[in-house]
Amino acid sequence: MSFRNDLFLGRFGLLPRHDDADLLLDEPVARMIGRRVCRHYGKEELTDGQLETLLAAAQSAPAKSDLQQYSIVVTDKAQQRAISDMIGSMPWIADASRFLVFCADMHRGQRIAEMRGKEHVNNTLDTFMNGAVDASLAMMAFITAAGFKGLGTCPVSAVRAHTAAICELLGLPDGVFPVAGLTVGYPTDDGRFTLRLPPSVVVHHGTYDDSNLEDELRAYDARRNKAQPMDPEKQMHKDDFGISDDYGWTENTARRLAKREREEFGGFIRDHGFDLE
Ligand SMILES: Cc1cc2nc3c(=O)[nH]c(=O)nc-3n(C[C@H](O)[C@H](O)[C@H](O)COP(=O)(O)O)c2cc1C
């Protein structure tokens, strides 16, 4: 079995459809396909210089119109511990060497407009989105660079369950909000693949086509349950939905989407500088 087949089997539980892509499968691409989050960290710390290089990789991500509408907060150990305690269920936040918070940032543009005697008239949903996308791309560039160097990372959107407290802790002004936190450190285990949806569901050629979605999902659930059997006790929202013997990614997703999450986030954002028009 080829290295590429192994990698695709790990990622999708499926073999690649084409057999001419080995040329593209060099070490960096293989590392990207093999990426998984890390929730177990050792005591070894990243140096400030290492962090500086990874942050340079993050800032090398493309940014919409070169406006660079994001900020990255590197927390100190006390803030890292406070955020870990606040979230409560993710001890790897405190265990990681560093915890960063990637933020969408409209505030800097507003200051720049003022400095240059202009009116900032783009307090819009589009700017909100551009900041969130810029922050996400920077985070992904950081994740990729860290992965190339054998470091583990885990994004943490749970910071948005505590947006007000995080904004206060990190001194984020109106117009700045956390998109996600990110742990980084030296992994103590290899983690494991989380099987992805098949490319036939996610990648559309020419026009959007989900006509085969139900069959594809049934097969995906079966592949995932075989590769990563789930403890029935860990089924999502079992107090509301009970324990199902037909439980897989699809039911898990449906259950998660059946409960409103972070309902106060929209109100907080509107109260803190974003018009979202
Ligand atoms: C924006 C974003 C937010 C996430 N937030 C959390 C989080 O709060 N806690 C957590 O444990 N994992 C979080 N994750 C990690 C996902 O759960 C993980 O990527 C997913 O389960 C797939 O696993 P893999 O990345 O190892 O393939 C987040 C990932 C992303 C992209």
C-alpha cells in the first residue's frame, strides 16, 4: 500500500480517486493531511524566539485588501490559567506552552481613519466577516507552521462562550472580538485522525450537488464508527434525545445544531462596536 493511500485512508477512510497525485505529496503536504489537534502537552516551553517566528508565519497569511483587520493576543501565564479556569472543561489550555487569542479587529481601522481625518463608513457585516476571516487565516498559518516544526495546536472557540470576560481580561476595545483561542506546545502523544466527510460531499465540481447526501452520510457514519467507535454514554445531549443505537457523526451534528449555542454573542458584538449592517 502506498504512502498516499495510507494517508487518504487515515484522513477519509477512503482511497484517493486518482492515481497521479503522488508528485504533490511531499513532506509538507503530507503533514497538512496528517494534521490533528493536540490536547496533551508536555512541560517543554516554546522560546520567545520560536514564538516570534510562528507569529511571523501567522502574519504572512493573506488578508482581505491588505487591510490586516485582526490582532493576536499572546496571553501571559496568569491570563492563560484564568481562561482555562473560566472554560473549565479544557485543561489543555493551561497545560499548553502558550495560549494565543486570534481576534477580528475593526478598531485599528477606525483609529487609522481618524488619524488620517477620514470617516470610517465600513462598520458593516462585511467588515465583521473580513476581520473574522483574516483572523482565521492567520490562525491557520500559525497552525501549519507549528505543525511543520512538530508542535501541537488546538483552536478554542470556547472563548466565545465567555466573550465579555475575555474582552475584559485581555483589554480588548470595542470593535475587537475573539474569533478563537489557540493552544500551542510540545505534544505528548500523536493524537489521532478524525475522519473527514468524503470529498464527494464537500467538493463540488461546477455546480453545487447534494443529491446523494443521505447515502454518503450513512456510509460516512459507518466508516467513522468503525474507525472511532463512540461510547454511547458520550452521546450528545442524551438527556434530551436519549441514547440512540443509530448514532454517528450525522446524529451528533443534528443534536448539536438542535440546541442554540452562544446566544448572547450577537448581542455582545452589537453592544461593542459592530453595527453588522
Ligand atoms: C474555529 C475552531 C474552534 C474550535 N474550538 C475548539 C474548542 O473550543 N475546544 C476543542 O477541544 N476543540 C476545538 N476545536 C477543534 C475541533 O474540535 C477539531 O478540529 C475537530 O474535532 C477535528 O479534529 P482534528 O482537527 O484533530 O481533525 C476547534 C476547531 C476550530 C477550527
